[in-house]
Amino acid sequence: MQIKIKNSFFLLLLIVATWSCDSNRVFEQNVDIPANGWHKDSVLFFNVDIEDTLSAHSILLNLRHESDYPKQNLYLFINTVAPSGQGIRDTFELMLADEKGRWFGSGLGDIWDFQKVFKYNVRFPVSGVYRFEIEQAMRYESLPNIRSVGLRVETID
């Protein structure tokens, strides 16, 4: 009986510790890209429900790519649409490697994970669902060797 209580307590402690480590996260979602590439007409949609209009937020982009990705950068078009329907379009460049071809981010084998701040110190003016639309802007019909693209929104301490 005492062992069950200890194990239950340890499991509960582990769950609380894991959850609290990422307490700033408001939203995070990653979308897998098909093996045949990210088509130029394929738009990724992320619907983020914002309740807190007082706190400052960071908006980050997540990227997973293969080591044989053909470029050292990635251009994206990012549309942000407010609950009112008003939108803004940004062109954003992710530098994925240095001039010698060394990948930024963390890698294991031939897969690399990369995260970059898209916007910092953002205050959302109204609560509601904000839609983020991301598309590749690399002049490839189908951009190869991208595994997944994601969006993360977090509060700033």
C-alpha cells in the first residue's frame, strides 16, 4: 500500500513538473509537410485563441528540415488575421545555416529542428481567435526536404 502511494505521488509530481515547465505557452502546433514537398499553393493555417490582451507575447516559428535541404534560408509569407477580419501580410526570412553551410538549431542524424522569433513583445488588442496563415515563398513549385512547420505563441515574463 505504501509503495502505491509513493508511486502515485511521484507520478503526480512528475506530471505537475512537466506541465509547469512550459507555463508561458499559450499555443503550439506543428503541421507535417508531405514527403513530396511543400507545394507553393499549400497554406498552413493556425487558429490561436487569445484571451489575455494585457500580457506581452512572443510569436515563434518552428521548423523541422532535412540536412539535404537545398538552401541556407527559407522565405515565408505570413498572414495574420484578427478576429475582426483585418489582416496584415509579412514576408519573413529564416536563416537556417551559416555561410559555411553549418545548420543552426539542433540536429539528430539528418533532421534539424529550428525555432525563430517571428514577432516579439506583441500585445493583442482584442481577445478572440487570430488566424495565422503560412506559405513558402521560395519560388519552388514544391519545396523539398521540409518535414514540418509550426507556430508557437507564448507570454513574456
